[in-house]
Amino acid sequence: MQNFSPLASKVKEDKEVTEGGRDGVTLAIQIFTAFVKTFQISSEIERVASGNMYKEQAWVEKLLKRLRNEADTQSQSIHKFLVDNLLAMHSDVLTSVGNLRKTLQELALKTDKTVRIRQIYNFIFV
């Protein structure tokens, strides 16, 4: 029986290596499984974050479009007010200034005639 002793110890060593190998394979499988789960979780986080980013971008674009439309509406309202009110008033003011100029020219002409007549009167009678 002693002849089989080295063989028995070799079988025992092989059995320990095999069991250790199984433990290593099991550990490797567990590490790989954890890696796959980590990758899936990070992919899900990225997907959710990207989805929210796209939703926020769409919301901002929609808000900017609404603001642009509101600015256009306000610009048109201001333009209409200026054309309807200020342009009409400006035309009235220009007409009044033109009339005033004409009146002043007539007054100046009458004043010049009066001054000349006085000068002639003073020259003749004084």
C-alpha cells in the first residue's frame, strides 16, 4: 500500500487544485456578472440622463419659439401704434408748422410794408 501513497497524495493535490480552480472560475463568473450588471446600470443611467436632456432641449426650444412669437407680436403692435398715432400726429405737426411759417412770412411782409410806410411817412412829414 505504500506504493500507492505518492499516487494518493497526487490525487489529493489534483482534487484540491480542481476545487481551487472551480473557486477561481466561480469567482471569475461572479466578477463578470458584476461587470455586466454595472455596465447595464451605467447604460440605463446614460439613457435616462440623455432622455431628460433631450426633453429639456425640446422644452427650451418650445419656450424660445413662444418667446420669439410673442416678441414678433409685440413688435407688430408697437409698429401699428407708431404708424396709427405718431405718424398722424407728425403729419398734423408738420401741417401746423407749415401754416405757422406761412403766417410768419405774411406777418414779416406786412411788418416790412408797415416799416417802409412809416419810414416814408417820417421822411415826408417829419
